[in-house]
Amino acid sequence: MNNDSALDMDVHDINPVALERALRSASLDLQQIIATVAGRHLNSGRRRYSSSAQLPTWRTLLTIDEQVFENRGFLARHNETIRSTFIRFEDSRLSGMDLDEPVDWRRDDDNLPAVYLLVRALVQADATNAATQD
């Protein structure tokens, strides 16, 4: 039984193991796509997410969000039920932010968008790596 058929059934007939597997697969896929797309938008030479680089704006994160969730491969590999479990900017309180302001990485609201959380982790990991190399 493939994941799509398990998820398209009535809610009482969903195989929880298939659902968990589909969610895990989509999460890993999403992480890889976000890292790739963020790398294109945040690249600043030797250190991809350098803290010395210009801070990304909310508009940059919104652009990354749109490109990630419009990725043809992601759309083809994961059905709408699974894709809809990920919080997007339009679904969060961050959608009202001034798009040209630098991103505030200290947000800890409930229901933060997947792109915000994963790009923040990339930026923080790179800052930690840069600090240990200096």
C-alpha cells in the first residue's frame, strides 16, 4: 500500500504507521529543499549564512517559503494532506510583519512557519561554525 492511498482513506481507516512515515519523509524532503533554496538567497561568499552578511528580511523568508512549497518535486512526492501539515507564512502571525525589516530570529511564537524554523537553524549553525573557526 503506498502512502497516498493510506492518506486518502476515511480518517478512521488511516494507517498511522503509513501516515508517520509519510510525514517523516516529507519533513526530511522539506529540510533539504529549504537548505538549497535558502543557500541561493542567503549566500554570502565563504560562509553561506554568515552573521556578518546582511541580515535577511522577512521578504526573503517569504520568497523562500513560496519557492519551497511550489517546488515541483515536493508537490509530486507528497500529497496535499501531508503538505498541508506544514505551517507557512500565510498561516502564521508573521504574515503581518514589515517585509523589508530584518528577520527577528528570537521569535518563539507557537506555530512558526517551517521555513522560519529551518532557516533560523541554518543561520545559527553557521554562526556557531564560524565562531569555532575564528
